[in-house]
Amino acid sequence: MITTEEKMFDLSYLEEMDDPEFMIRVIELYLTEMPNDLLAMNRALKTGDFEIIKINAHKLKSSTGMLQASKLFTLLQQTESLVCKHLVHSHLQDKLKEVNIEFELLKHALQKHIQSLKAKAA
């Protein structure tokens, strides 16, 4: 099992595939797609389209769960819950800030991990 020192993620699900190249592709795809979905959520907050936030939070929980990034997963779960309970705007705005910050931290940790995987493969 590979985890970061900060325990930001756990890639044991992907490690079961025993295919480092596949793991790298999955992580890179996540790092490419996640910012687009977060941007859509932030835009939706400004326009009041809470359904977009709910849909994207739900979608991102799946991919984040696969990486076992528990803190970000929990924040996405809370975001989705806020929309479902109609506790919107100020609470939601704060939660989305937390999601964005946590994703940035996770992104850097995952990028570092990818570099490590590529170095081992070389």
C-alpha cells in the first residue's frame, strides 16, 4: 500500500491492478478532469445553479473515492449534502473553498507520486 506522509490518498485499489502505467494514466486523468469540474461548480455557485454543484460533487466523489483521498471525499460529500438540504450560498461558498484548497494539496501530492512512479519505471 502506498500512501503519502500526510495520508492524503491511498492507491491500494489501483495497486491491485499491478500496472504502474495504468495507475499513472488514471491519476493524470483525474488531475486533468477535476479542475474542470471544480471550475464548473464555482461558476454554478455564482449563477445559482445548485443542481450543477450537486451533480459534479456526486461525480467527483466517485473518482476521489477510488484514490481514497478521504478528506477531499468527505468535503465533496458535505458539499452535495448542503445542496440537497438547500443550505446554500454562504455555507456552500465556504465548503467549495475548502474543496478547492484540499484539491490543490492533493494535486501536488499526486504529482509528486507520479514522478516517483515514473522514476521507478525508468
